[in-house]
Amino acid sequence: MRRLVLLAACVTGVAGLGHPAAADATHVDPSMPFDHMVVIVEQDHTYDSYFRDFAPDRSGQRAGIVGLADSYVLFDSYFASSAGGTLGNMLDLTTGGTHGLLFSSKESLTALSGLDVPTVFDRLDEAGVSWRLFDGGLAAVDPAKVADGSYLAEGTAVPASLYRAPVLAMRRTWADPEVRSRIVGQDQFFADARTGNLPAFSMVLPSPTDSPSQGGTEGETRLLSLVNAVEKSSQWDDTAVFVTWDDGGGQFDSAVPPVGSGLRVPLLLISPYAKHGYISHVEHDHLSLLDLIESRFELRSLRSQPGTSPSFDDAFDVSAGPRAPVVGTGAGLPPTPVGTSRQNLQTVLLYAIGFVAAALVARAGWLRQRQRAL
């Protein structure tokens, strides 16, 4: 059926990705070349930190994130929509606005706890579109502490997921069993991809991420494993994977952002209909990506001025039909999936123990030198 729809699209031309006029539409827009959409959100990189002098190499020799850009589509004019941090940008992406909450803090968390604004997940439910939020840090979130406000207390540690996925910090989320059932750990993503059961819309917040603060290559390895899981899935032929970064994380970027926006961050499109080794120069941001989600699944807009974002059409080519995946490689990339959340936690703990031990040894050496000097 998908191939027949695509053939019709090739004859008539792929329609623009504007918002539908009907507010109560409940079916997907058949003009777009994918039935399933996966949005993976990484952390703390600007475009320049990965791709400053990037030029596509179609030989297939380069690995990792750069290899994904070689094989699929890279957007070089995609910006964080908010000049704030993780929280403001993730609110933009999932609710259509920051609601005055730009940075992660106890004050923001307090406001977020009682925030009762519609989210993209509410709109998907309203339209009868299946979805799941796959969060690699979900195990650290205690729903009871969200519900009773314990996380708001001074001195109480706050899981990063409450800022990376603001819907998790809203008390109303945990009061709805149907919503709770769709919020799962990242291991479920691998299981769903393997069995061909990915929902129509997936948002994935990986752990570990590739944030420079986490160090090492584990974050990039995790990202490749998520993409590989889709490429090896029976759902590959009708899936579009978008990989972006929440904000620049304080890193340098040479592009001057639009007024009111944050720094330029990478956006990758991995799809059987994505152009090969293509760089899109069309200007987009996180709100553009939200507009695309709403347009693809014909959702009511979360924004006061819907339909203002430019199209993503230039990144797709449906004329030749779906192409085979280019499965990513990386140094030491194990078979998909790459470890469990428990194994990742153990790795982090080992690094932490090693760091503390090294610090103690260094301090002991410094004390000995000081004693000798005295």
C-alpha cells in the first residue's frame, strides 16, 4: 500500500508540509514518504563541533556520526529554538513553547510540576496515533516523588530526565495510567524495532548521550546502535529517523543564529527515502520539527501561529523507491543493542571510582611534597 501511495506522490508531486486545515483530523497525511517517525534527541553539541568542515564522502569509508551524514541527509541551518538550555528547548519541541522556563533549576521544576499545557503526546492521543517515549534515564525517575513533590525539596537530587523530558516532571502525567504505559526505557526500543512493533511516533532520549560532559565514545556508540536497530527492522521501508541535539552545550558555532534562537545544532535524517549524502541549507529549528510531526500525523497545532515553518521536502527523494539501509559502523561497536541501562550505570560507576582514586593519589603526592618542603 505504501508503494502505491508513493507512486501517486511521484506523479502528482510531494505536497508541502504545512499544517492541515482540519482541527479534528485523525489519519496520517499520505503525501509524506514514511508511516513511522523516530526523533532521537542527543545533548550538548553545536553543528561546528561535529561538522564544521564537513563535505560528504560517498565512499562509505567513514564511521560514526559523520558516516551517517555521508549516507543520508545533514541539515546545516538547523538551530536550537530557544536561547535557553535543555529544558527550554525540550519544552519547545514537545509543547510548542517554553512557557517562560528556559533553564534547569528547582524554580523551573516547581513551575513545571503544575504546568497543565497540552503536549505533542496529548495531540497524538487525541488523533488516535500510537506513540512511545523511550527514555534511557527512566529508571532514575520515581513517579511517587513527582506526584508528592519530593523532588522540589531543597537539596533533593533531581533526575536529568525531568528536564530532558519535561512531560515526566508534570504531575498529571503520572496520574494517567494510559500515558504511563507509553513511557518506557530505551531497551524497549530495541525490542520493538526487532519485532516490528515500533509505534507511529517514537521519541528517544538515549543514555549515555554523546554530551562532552560524559566523556568517551559511549554516547556515539549508543546512537549508532539505535539507528542500526531501525535499519535492521522490518519497518525500515516506511520509517524516518531524525537525530538532533537539544542545545549547543556552550560549544562554539560559527553561524549567527536567528533572533531569539539558540546556537546552530546538527540535524540528521536517516530514511530509505532520504537523499544520499545531501546537505540541506533550508533554515529549521526545534519548532520546525514539531510542525513536521503535527503535519505528518495531522495533529492540531500546539502553536499560536501554525504552518509557518519551511518544508522538509528537499531532503526526500521518493522517485526511486526505498533504498537499502547503510548500517553504521564505529570503533568497537558491539551488536545492537549496546548494553542495558544497568550495564551503562556500572560503566559510569567504574569511571567515577577511577576518577576518585586518581584524585586521592594526586592529593597524597601533593601532601608528601608539601611536608618535604616544610
